[in-house]
Amino acid sequence: MTAYPRLKLENVTKYFGQGAKRIKAVDDVSFTLAENEFVSLVGASGCGKSTILSIIAGLQDCDEGVVLVDGMPIYGPGRDRGVVFQSYSLMPWLTALQNVEFALHAAGIRRKEAREIALEHLKLVKLEKFQDRYPSELSGGMKQRVAIARALSYRPKILLMDEPFGALDALTRSHMHELLTSIWEEHRLSVLFITHDVDEAVFLSDRVMVMSNQPGRIKLTVPITLPRPRTADTMTTDAFRDAHWTVLSAIREESMKIADKEGMAAS
Ligand SMILES: Nc1ncnc2c1ncn2[C@@H]1O[C@H](COP(=O)(O)OP(=O)(O)O)[C@@H](O)[C@H]1O
Ligand SMILES: [Mg+2]
């Protein structure tokens, strides 16, 4: 056991723009993610969710504060963090297998070993039969499974997901929930999951954090104590509805504030 949380954000603040157009996109955000914890981040569009995720991924710097993985500050992207975005971000000229291998080659892993690891991870997302297909020959759900296999292939401790299932239909999405939950349980991953779907957030998470809008802060944290394994029936329980309502009310309150502000600006 380490004394440090897997992931820790301390007073992270991020500005965009210059002069009068300068905005505070993320304001003094602090939270931790424990080993094998699944936490969702929800909030209105533009509240700063993706900015927080890309700071944790090391793709952007923050202006103030620090991001720590196992107690060590991060300096840019690293193999300890895997990222999955909404748009599949696969390379169209590479097959499913080659897309995963490409990431492994980039991480300095030799060809033979990269092939073995890539196949193993395509199996994990149940795509071994589709390894030679190009992205254009795969459904949306399959493409996202390749993206997950790729993110997991270099064995990150933390999986960062930015609305990964936002473009999928409801049935495919629920299959993805099952798959993600089983991988998460097996690999003891810490997951930070961004979504604007409250059902999805409550269903998957140990904890849901609701953000306020501009400047983006963590407004409310709702622990989700629903027993696991969770099934379709979980969604019909009073405990699920209560948690859902708490999260939704907090988001609504924020969107009312935005509407009020816009109303005042227009009058
Ligand atoms: N690269 C950028 N340059 C300027 N403004 C940005 C940039 N990225 C995000 N923003 C602004 O920061 C705020 C938060 O954006 P974002 O993190 O994408 O929100 P969310 O993911 O919650 O929808 C928005 O007002 C957005 O317009
Ligand atoms: Mg976003």
C-alpha cells in the first residue's frame, strides 16, 4: 500500500486567452482518485471538464496548482495515464491491430512483443476477430473498443475518458458499460470519466463530481454507494433515483445560472 492517492489535483487553475478576453476555465480544482476508484465528472458544456482531463493527461499545462500521480508531479504525458476521447482518433490507414501496435511502438516496445500485447488487448475488448479491419470497416462501438484497447495496451494505472460513449446508440453504450466495468474490476484501474449523461455517471461511478460553470469548480461530490455488480435492475431502485436526482438538480441549478446571466446580458 502506498501512502499517496493514485491521482491528486491540488488547486489546479487554468486561464485561456489574453487581456479582456481572458477567462478562468478551471478555478482551484482539488480532488483525489484512489486506486481502483471510478469517478465521473459532469457539468454543463464549457464548464472545463475536458480542460481538466487534458491537464491530467499532460497535454496542457495548468497556470497554478499541481497534478500528482502516486505522489509525484507529472511533466507531460506518460505511460501511467491512458486517454480515450469521444472521437475515435484512430488512424484510418491502419488496421485495428496496427492502431494498437502503433501506440506500443511509439512507447518503445519491440515489434514482436508489441504484436503480442496488441492482440491480447484486442481480445480484452472482444475484437480479436476484427484485428485486420480498418476503422472505416468498424462500427462506432468497435472503434471505441479499439481506442480503449490502445489506451490500456501500455498498462496505465489511470484511465482518463472524455465522453467516450457520447456518439454511440443506447444499446451499444450499455454493452460498453458492461465491458468497461469488467475491465476496470479486473485491472484495478483508477478511472476518471467525463460524461454529460447523468444515468451513465451514476451507474458506473463510485463518486460523481458536479462542476459549476465558469469559472469551473467542483460544486458538489456525490458518493454512489449502490452495490456492485450493477445491472439494468440497479437503475430501477430508489437509491439510484435519489443519486440521479441529486446530481441532476445540481447541474440544473448551474444551467439556470447560465440562463440568468445570458438573459441579463441580452436585456
Ligand atoms: N484551447 C483553448 N483556447 C481558448 N479557450 C479554450 C480552449 N479550450 C477550452 N477553452 C474554453 O475553456 C472553457 C472550458 O472548455 P472545456 O474544458 O472544453 O469544457 P467542457 O469540456 O466542460 O465542455 C470553455 O469556455 C472553452 O471555450
Ligand atoms: Mg469537453
